[in-house]
Amino acid sequence: MLDIVISKNNYQRVLKCQKVYEADITDLVKPHYEKGLQEGKKKGELKAKIETAKKLIKKGIDINIIIEATGLSKKELKKYGIIK
């Protein structure tokens, strides 16, 4: 049977390497994580605008008011099937 004995110095080196590794991983992942959050937020905001526009159309609200209220363009309203 092989017994592994780690001295205090070696253990501290291992911990230091682990911290460096974790910091490197964090530095690599963090920008992608933040980008994903931003993209998700934008998609959520767009979805809310589209849903609002659909509700306003159903209530017979004028297109120009919907454009002003949602910030969506007429082209976008067509693109998302809100108007023809």
C-alpha cells in the first residue's frame, strides 16, 4: 500500500496553486458569464415590449402610440408578427 505524506510546505504550495487555478478559471469565465447575463436581460426586455405591444393591439390602440410606448419600430412590429 502506498502512503502519501504531504508536508506542511507542500500542502501550502498545493493550496496556493489551487487558488491561482481558481482565479484563472474565474478570469476566463467571468466575461462570458456577464455577456450571457446582458444578452438574457436584453431578450427579456424585448419579450416584454413585444407582449405589451400585442396587448395594446388587442385593445385597439393606435400603432403610433404603441411605437412610442414600447420603443419598437414599425418594422420590428411587423418582424415579430404584431402587425401585418
